[in-house]
Amino acid sequence: MDLFIHEVLRKPLATSALCLMTTTSMSSALRLVPKMCDAGLIDRIPDLMDARRSFIRLRPETSHRLRAYFEEGPE
């Protein structure tokens, strides 16, 4: 959800910030990021200004599916 909100607001979301927002531990969240990348749900983009940091964004297909889901409204 945080990724979707940041996308709608057109704000970048650093990997560490995303992992802090979860209800799991930081180490568990960091292990899930590559799995979600491999599954084609998100992309990890290196920060050109700081090589220690990367940003996470939804893949276009994932974003499209989420938008369609929320546009359907309550059942």
C-alpha cells in the first residue's frame, strides 16, 4: 500500500523507508524485496546521488492492477 500511495503522490520511496513501514522485522522485509523484484511486482532503482541507497517502485503492470482494484469500489 505504501508503494502505491507514494506512486500516486509521485514521491520516491527508499528501500529502507519501505522496510520500516512494514509490520515485520527490517531483516525480513529486506529479504522480501529481491523476491518481489524476481516476481515482477516491483523494481529497485539505484540512487544516482548516493550509491548506498536504492528506491523501490511498482512495476507498471502491478500499478495498473492495483488501480483497477481500487477503482472498482466496494462490493
